[in-house]
Amino acid sequence: MKSEARAAVFVPHLGCPNDCVFCNQRAIAGVTVPATPDDVRIAAERVRNAGADNAEIAFFGGSFTAIERGYMRLLLEAAKRELEKGGFSGIRISTRPDCIDAEVLGELKAAGVTVIELGAQSMRDEVLVKSGRGHTSEDTRRASALIKAQGIRLGLQMMTGLPGDDDEGALYTANELVKLAPECVRIYPTVVLKNTALADMYASGEYTPQTVGEAVSLCVRLVRVFDGAGVKIIRLGLQRTESCENDVVAGAWHPAFGELVYCELKYEAMRRYFAENPPERGGEYAVSCGSAGVSLFVGHNRRNFARLGDEFGITMKTDVSGAFPEGTVRRI
């Protein structure tokens, strides 16, 4: 089976009417030069030549529906030409909730846009104000309803650790996003980057960022909310780029943040098993997993197995034989 892929085209910060306190698009995307129609063609050809199946052409990095309308149409026309050549299932864009209306949605749908991701970030208006977002939670609700009414698939993005937010606020946001019935979500813990208002707030002591550990613990809870509602999580943490790593000042940055979260979920499942089925101290136990999932069960730097060993006095191993369902724990 051919792999899924995306022809990613970055539209860095163009059209965005606000300077959010956390935003440094150069650092986040690693791209500063505006995309051209030829960039769309090149990205699409690269993916098509790799033999990908069911791929998307995806515009990331800016507020796509807020850019100059003529420029937006040029990019959409280039993307539509690539759709007509075959090999792509549709076009994905990301934008702000307050930059969606019926007129622009009609243009997007006619051009072949199949997924729209909204940067909701929070559903608490006081957090949106303190973060300089320039839109409200009601804008997110309204835009989501318009997108779904057009038959376009909805994606939502949220952040944790924003100014004025806390764990309960993030859980409130997650539950409010679930009510909007998105197909997918992205969760981004806040990272303090150079050359942002947030970096100044951090330097002055006005803002205290989440640690990696705090963000992991919260995101474990958020994953449960979205998984329980059947909403697919397609990203946890910022994508690793050289410019992002060089510009991080503080906050919940880790190049494999999503893996840390899923490692913690595996740890909690194994710990729950031993809490309910007390093991024999000094015993040796194995957890069944596929070879691709070994690192999640073992944990970063073998942390999961080390913690279980310290708490229960046991030795843990992985079993990749396939003889038992994934997650099965047994004495060996």
C-alpha cells in the first residue's frame, strides 16, 4: 500500500491581522519567503513522484483566508490544477476563526478545499484577549458551523499554557471543541520564542510558562478527552525545525513532545494493571507490543520501565512475538 503524504506549502504570517503574543512565524515554520504558484507545483510534483496515495495539498503557516484575495486565488488555482492531474484527494488550509464567511467558503469549496483547520487556541475569551488573538470563542463556534454546513471537513487547533490559562481552562477548551464535532485536532503547548511579546512578558516575570513535564501531564488528560469523543489528534507539540530550536527561550519545547505524551499514557496503563494486580516483588514481567511501539512502552530513556521497577520491585521486558494483544502484561 502506498503511503499518505502532504504537499506542504507555507504562507508565512501573510494576511494575519494580529500579532499574537506567542507568534514568531519564521521560527515556527522555518520559512519567511511567500509561496508562489510554482512552489505549489513543485511541492505537488515531489509528492506525486514519490508515489504517495490519497495525498493532500496543504497550505500552512499563515491565515490563508486573510491574505490578499487575488494572491489567495492564484495559490488556489495552482493547487486545483494539481488536483486535476490526479494523485491528490483535496486541499487543506489553516486560518483564523474570524476570517471565515459564506463568501470565502464558496470560493474555497469551488477550488477543491476539503479540510479547513481553525486556530481556535482557547475557548476562554479572557485567555484570547491576554494572548492578543483578536477573535472570540464565539467566532470559533460560528466559523465551525459555517464550515460544516458547506460539507468541508473541520480541524481545530488549541494551545496550552497561554497567558491567563490553566489546566482546567485547557480541559474546558477541549470539551468545547469536542462539541463542535471536528474531524481532527492539533494540540500545541505554548513555547516562548525570541522576538515575541511573550518573550518580553517572560523576561519581566509577567508570564510563567509550562514546563515540559507539566504540559505532558496536561496533554495526557486532553488526549483522553479527544480520544473518548472519537476526535483524531494529528499533532502534539510544535514541529521540529532548526530555526524553532534555535529561537526557543522557555516553555514546553521538546523535539519529540508527542512521543512523551504517548509514553506517559502507556506507563499509566501498565501502572494501573500492577496497582489492580499486585506483582510478585523480584518478578520478571513482559508487556506485549508491536516492534513499532516498543519505545512507547519502554519510555524515553527507559523511564517507564525504570519507574515501574522502582515502585513495584519488578523487571520489565517487551514481547514483540504477537502472541498476545498489545498492552497485555504477563509474568515470565
